[in-house]
Amino acid sequence: MKLLAVETATEACSAALMIDGKITEQYSLTPNGHSKLILPMIDALLSETGMQPSDLDGLAFGCGPGSFTGVRIATGVIQGIAFALDLPVVPVSNLAAVAQDFFDHNVENTAFVAMDARMGEIYWAVYERNPEGYAKLIGKEAVLPAEKIEFPEVSGVGIGTGWKDYYPELLGRLSQRVIRYEVDNLPRARTIARLGEYGFKQGFAVPVEQAMPVYLRDKVAKKESER
């Protein structure tokens, strides 16, 4: 399978091309400018591999949660390509991508994923490694204050940017269930591609009209009275 994946929901901007299981990635860590970076990244990948856009079999993108602007960039780019080439799309959770990248490089089987959502909240989810090696959601994804997280009675590793500023609250809730925690984990297109390919095999691909962003939060700013 030939699959293009993009991810722009955080300060990491990346695109990846999977060709029959081999992944090539363009990656940049920058606070902004993703809209200017992502298309040249895609062009560079196609040029490097000698492919034409018409050679692609499908697309995948980080559909959220994350920066509202960042999620919309990835969505818009993938929707444009999908419309032009009539390609199916697999939307991939950014929290699942963080968990999958961790599973791909570590032996632990459970990840407590927390991404900074600003406004005093985190994007939260618990994932475990399934028998095929892919991230499986336990419970549901949510955006909420760190001290209100919900979790199953399992032990695992805390991962993600939310652990940087909210580790006291998270550790207070999880008690002895956290083996250790990491704070620099960000979603990457290489993992979006991995989960995208798996999604195609599982029948999760959708037509472009259904390839929509997932924000979790309905409001992007608090009123003065709510602060």
C-alpha cells in the first residue's frame, strides 16, 4: 500500500509516506508556520521516492485533538488531496499516535496519554497495546482538568506534554499506577501512517466528506467570568 500521512496539530509538523510498509518522514519542530511547511514536505517526500500523487492508494491525517488551527491545517490539506485524487481517508487520533509511537519504541503495554490543552486542562486518554501491537483505546478520550481524569485499574507509563505541567495532579490521581512518565512525546506523521495503514485493513477508511477534525473541546476561550 502507498499511503500519505500528515500531522500538524502541535508544535511538531510532519508528513510521512508509507510504501509497502516502509516509512519515509519529513519532520520539523517549530511553534508556527505549519501551513507553509506541510506542502513542501509532501512534495519532498514524493520527489525522494519517485512517486506521483496519482500513485497513492490512500491518505491518513492527525484529526485531533490539538491546536484548533493545526488540526484544521492537516484536515484541509488531506481533504484537498482526497478530493483531487478521489482517495479514501483514515482519520487518526493524535492521542493514539502519541501512544503508538511510545509502543513502537518501548516494552510497556499501557500508556496514560496527556497532552496540554491549555486553559488549565489536558487532552486525556488511556491506551493499551493490542495483540497486533497497535494502540487500543481504553474508555474514551476527553478534555478536562488533570485532577478529574478517569482511568482503568491498570499500571502504565505517563506520556505526553500534559505531564510536564500537570504531573502533581496526575500522579495524585494515579497514585502508584505510574511506572514512570515522559513529557516530550508529540504526535508524528510516521505513526499516523502506521495507524492509518492499520485502519485501512480494519475497514476504518472513509470518503473525504466524512474526514472531519475532532476537537473534544467546544470552546476555544473562556469568558472573563470563567477564568
